[in-house]
Amino acid sequence: MSTVSRPAELTGDYVFDTARTRIAFVARHTLSTRVRGRFEEFTGGAHLDGDRPSQSRAWLTIRATSIRTGNRQRDKLLRGKFLDVDGHPTLTFTSTRVVPVDEARYQVTGDLDVRGVSRPVTLDAVLTGSESDARGDLRVAFRGGATIDREDWGVNWNASTTLMIAPKVLLEFDVTATREAPCAS
């Protein structure tokens, strides 16, 4: 495997490698304990422009029923009362702006849609690596996240929920994406 070192070499369209990507969250519960969870079913991709990072974009669609916290009862409650998966089967993120902070760090702003409510979110993203694999496919890896207030999207069960679960939720991602081969003319 070879490491890619120049940003221009990263330009292209990418598909998230779902086997190597983690989309997760952390919420504070009563007594300051943390509940960690993840989404197991999603699709996503990106267009990276190594010469003009501001022209890059990313998108993600998550199947809401794929939420997992390691507790079946809690997962059922999250699917029903919090995410309303019957009425809103997906969560989506579509970037609207990419701002480079330095050669490896970016602020990615986009629309996060949860329960039919769309609000802007800015994700901090760090390019953690890029390399060509044994087949010559280029892979890139990013990690990052953002802290959101779940109540902004109506993700709340009842008034006492805020007493048990903090409204701030940390969204985390570790993404590996593979560059798609260009179409033959």
C-alpha cells in the first residue's frame, strides 16, 4: 500500500465503506453516566476536490431502525418515542459548505434531517489518512463530530425526559471511503 501525500491526488467521488465506517453518538444519562450508541445501516459518499476543498461535499443517509446501544429495551424506546422510525425511517445529512481549517482539518456545514426537521450542523472533520490498497483503489479516512441539542429536532419523549437524559448529544464519525473508478467513455 502506498500513502497519498498531495491533496490534488484525493480529488474524486467516494463511497463510504460501511464495513470500516462508524456513525455513533454519546448522550449523558442520569447520574452522569454516558449512553453510547451507533447506527449499523447507512449509505454515504463524498466528492473531494483536493485543489479546492471548498468545492467538496458529503452526504449520508442512515436507516433509523439500525440504532443500537446494547440494550434492547432502550433501543426500542429510541426507535419509537424518540426517532419515530415508522413516520421517519431515515436520518440524513447533506453538506452545504466545506471550509478548510488547515491541510487536514475541515469544518463541514450541512443540513441534518431528523424526524422531518432539518437544521444546520457544523461538523469538525479531520483527514486521518489516505492510501492506495493492493488493488490500486484509493481510500481516505476522516474522523470527527459535533455536539447538537436533540430537542432542536424534536427528539424528546416527554417533559421528564430532559431530567433523565441531557439534551446535548455528541455525534461521532470515523469514515473510510473508497474512490469510485471513473466511468469509461
